[in-house]
Amino acid sequence: MNTHLIIAPSLLAADFARLGEEVRDVEAAGADWIHLDVMDGHFVPNITFGPLVVKALRPHTKLPLDVHLMIAPADPYLDAFAEAGADHISIHPEAGPHLHRSLQRIRSLGKKAGVVLNPATPVESILWVLDLVDIIMVMTVNPGFGGQSFLASQLPKIAALRRAIDASGREIALQIDGGVTPDTAPALIAAGADTLVAGTAVFGRTDYATAIAAIRGAA
Ligand code: DX5
Ligand code: ZN
């Protein structure tokens, strides 16, 4: 487990009219990764942006661009997000029929591959692809919107994934997305998370450095 907690501010809660500046500001404020939520209005009931925006943001930061695809199908777009400058590409198992093949494709593009588990998606869905994943992300809200309430029901799932990752001996980040705040961070860390996505808890505050430090301090 990483000793350094990774904080990935989610641009979903940023000012979309000033995205480049927002990315530069959170980098300066101590962010580790930039989390980008791609939504298609089909897999989730909201629409955000695609590879063009990822490409436009690439020159604004040296931090890893952590792309969370909430689109189905995802396979036809993996190459486009890789070419746009994504460093991590995370997909939901429900987004296509062949999770193993999709993860192989992301790896073959030279990117870190992630799998995202919705609140109802079981731990078992990823146990046979651990050799192909760099990131496992647990949704602690239903995907689609920022600012929703944290689902504490996911804490035992996070703990189970921690055990599975440790037993595998592989270097896999255990990332949490949804409702992360200084109040919820301690339970997430106790359950074994090492990477926290935070939208509202960072971009919803006026001072991003203080907001990021508050999550780190609480954890
Ligand atoms: C939700 C997104 C999240 C979202 C989290 O579908 O995947 O990344 O931005 O927002 P907060 O941190 O406000 O719950
Ligand atoms: Zn996300």
C-alpha cells in the first residue's frame, strides 16, 4: 500500500468555462492526478466531454490524466482517449462484453488500465483480470453526477478488494470515487483505499490547497 495518499480532483465540479486554469490551479494546490469523467448520456444519465477536451487539457499539466469512462460501448473510443493524452483509462465491466480484451487493449496502448465497480457490482467481477489492472476503482455513489451522498455500504467491499490486491502481490491502486470529503476519508483509508477522487470537496471550495490538505489531514 502506498504511504502517500493519492488525491485526484474530479474536474466534473470545476468551472467548465476555465478548465485549463482549473487544472493548473489544482496541480499547484497539491493534486496528484487529474480525474476526468467522461459520460455519454446512455451508460449514465449525464453528458460531459470526450477526447477533444482531454487533448486540450494535456498541455496544461504534467500530472497523470486519470480518465474515467462512463460510456458504452467503450472499446471504439479507447484509442482516441489514448491518443488524446490520457495516462490512465478506467472502464466499467458493464460497458462491454469482453472486459479482459478491453483491458488488454488499454495496456497495449501503453496506458494504465482501470476497472470501476458500481455500487451493485461485485468484487468477483474483477478477480480473474487482476493481472491486467493497474487501478481498481470503487464507486461510492451511483455514477453520473457530482455532489451525491456517500454510500457507506461500499466500505466492506473496499476492504475485500484490499485483501484481494494484497493476496495477489500486485501493484494495483485502490481508488474511491464519490462523496469523498474530510468526513468520509478516514473510513475509506481504514478500509484500505490509497487513492481518493474528490470533486465537490475540492472544486466546491474557494481555496483548493486548503481543501486538498483537509482531505489528506483527515485521512
Ligand atoms: C461521478 C463521478 C465522480 C464525481 C464525484 O459519476 O465519477 O468522479 O465527480 O463527485 P463528488 O466528489 O462531488 O462526489
Ligand atoms: Zn469519476
